[in-house]
Amino acid sequence: MSPSNIQQRSSDSAQELGDETFMSAAELRNYVKQTEMAKASKDVGSDQAEKAREKLIKSLMQPVAITPEKIAEVKRRALGQLRTAATKGDKEVMVMRFPNALCTDKGRALNNSEKDWPGTLIGRPLQAFEFWRDHLKPQGYGLKAMIVDWPQGMPGDIGFFLTWDDAKR
């Protein structure tokens, strides 16, 4: 995707931010728990895991309108996660996990560290990237995105991690 297309998509969706742009810890735990429980049950596990995954994908594909209140709420939630992690001595915290189906190439560009990988994002993951770019990056926070799950050796879920380690800049 060309830089002008990325810029246009970014401009179009910069006006929207999802409620789950940065998942709360409870939302993230619930998603992971549902997926792991379903995988543990061999008879019906794949069906339950797939249903949980499809529900999450459908939810995260739907952008939500941005308001100043929503921006403030997401900043408060993210700051809470950052403070908790920083007090433990951590230098990063996962703020979002989502299925690779929310990338137009299923995470290939991200996995290959291609410079234009953000152009493959859709839905709320795109909004989360734009939120970081517009509100957190100027404050010195980094964003690390990586494949965090490899089912059958193939790219699975993607994680967004906010970072604040000055030594890596």
C-alpha cells in the first residue's frame, strides 16, 4: 500500500476510536481465557475457540466515533496500565491483542518487519495505531507490534505493546 493510501485511510479513520482500542486487563484476560479453555477441550474446543474468535473479529472491525471524552477515557485507562507496569520495573505493557484477520495480509508485513505494515491494519487495531501515533508517540511512548501466538506454526494473534525504555530509542 502506498504512503498516500495509508495517509488517506489514517485520515478517514482518525475521527473514530473504539471502546476497545486499548483493551482493559479484564477484557484481555477474558479473551485469552476463552480461547485457552476452548483449545483445552478437544471435542468441542475448536468450535468454541472459533466462535470466540469470530465474535472478537466482528466486534473489533466496527470503529466507534471519537469524542474528547473517549480520548480522555482511553488515555486514563492506558496511563493506569503504564503506571502499574512501570512500578513493577517493566519497560513495556501489552495494551491490545487481536486476531491477525484484522490485518489485510493476516500479519505477513508485520511479521516481516516491513515499514508499511500499519497500512494493513483495519478496524479498531488501525484506530489503536492512530491513537498511539497522534496522542502517545508525541509524549515519548513507543509502539511494538508482534505476532504473539503461532497456531500450527502460522501467525496468529497480534499484540500491541507500549514501550518507554529510553535506551532503545
